[in-house]
Amino acid sequence: MSPPEYKIFYLPHFIEFADRHWSKLGWIYRGQSDRSLALQPKAGRSEYYLPATDHWIGEKQSSSDLGRFKEWREQAIGFCDTLPENDFECLAYAQHYGLATRLLDWTDNPLVALFFAVEHQPDLDGGVFFHCPKMWINHEIMPITGVTTVAAYRPRPFDRRVLVQGGVFTCHPDPRSALEATQLEYDDLYQEEAKAAFPDGVDLIVVRINAKAKPFLQRQLAAVGISRKTLFPDLEGLSSYINWDTRRSTGGG
């Protein structure tokens, strides 16, 4: 089912809304500059999708994307000193460096998600998706081929950007299937607690960000320390931030 949609124009309202969608169960957030894009990992898109070969069918996989990951892993060691030994962490590492994988990027910070929703495509409505995963991956006991439903994974912060952006991923066993909202059924014993954790009765909602609101929301976020300079803590991020600040002060964006 499609997620319930809300519209928010000002940062204080967004913060208030986000505060109602936090719980020990672990809500995560994803910002998209184009609200209309499906919540689908890159490995599921037509230009990257690899149908399962006999080998991967035998592993009960719907795609051969893990074969592409294996090829990447075998060659990547030639470009760096070490790679993560754990399959999930190494897959997240590959995703971080641009490989088409079955992972989708999220964050545990709603303001970070809002930044990514407003930074680009000024003519399109953005979206911040709120999701509460049914399952979190424990890489010590679960093999990478053992994920049978969309599950969340929090890697070690192997990169400064992953650390400051609160990087989290969802792992999609069928990368073609976009994440959709699921209606929740409350246990009578924990009904009040569940309603507090899931005020909308579903595990996925979206906040639509009007295209006209993007510029001033980006300025408001910068004022509270959410910008390219802080989320991309390197010289590229600093340069990008100063360029943006210059355009803003000269009326160029």
C-alpha cells in the first residue's frame, strides 16, 4: 500500500513531526529530492538488474546482483589496503563507492534526510520517508543469502561520511520490489505502546516537501548545522558549502 503522506513547509514543524515518529523500535529516514521515485535499490533498476542464474536460483535468490558484488570484491582489493571481511559490511562499502547493490541508503537522523530532500532538483517536490523496519540484521548469525524480507543493517562507520550522516541501509532480497507501507496489527496487551510507536498505524510514511520550500529549508538547516560542510567532512564538502553560500548571498541560488 502507498504510505500516508503529509506536507510540511517549515523546519520547526518538521522537527515536531519527526519527534512523534521516534521510538526504541528504531525509525529510520530517507530523503529524496524527487518524491516520486520508488524506494528501490539500484540493483533492481532495469539498467542494473541481473536475472538469477542457475547458481543463484539454487541459493534462492531472485537476482544475480550478489555475483556482481563478488566480482567487485575480488577486484577492489587492488585499489585499497583492506576490505571489510563481513559480507554485509563489505556490501555496504561497495554501495558507498557506487556499486549497484541490493542496499538502499537511509539515516537515523531525520534532519539529515531532510537535507538530502531539499538540496537538489529545485523544480520537483522532495520527500522524506520514515520507516520502522521489521527486522535488523545481525551479521554474526545471518548469512547474506539468508535475508528473506526487507531488513535494516547498521554497519560500523567505515567512513567519516557514514559516521556523521548516521548511515543505515535496508537490504532488499528482491531488489526489484519497492518498499511499501504495511498496515500494523496491534496486540491487545501492548496496544497503547504500539500506537505511540506507530501513530499512523503503518511502518512507512512520507513527508512531501514542496519544491518552493526547498531553498529556505536548506538555509534553515544550514543555520542549525546541517549542511554540505558538516555532512561531507572533507575539502570537497567544504568547497561545495562555500560555493552554495556564495550563490545564496549573491542571489544566485
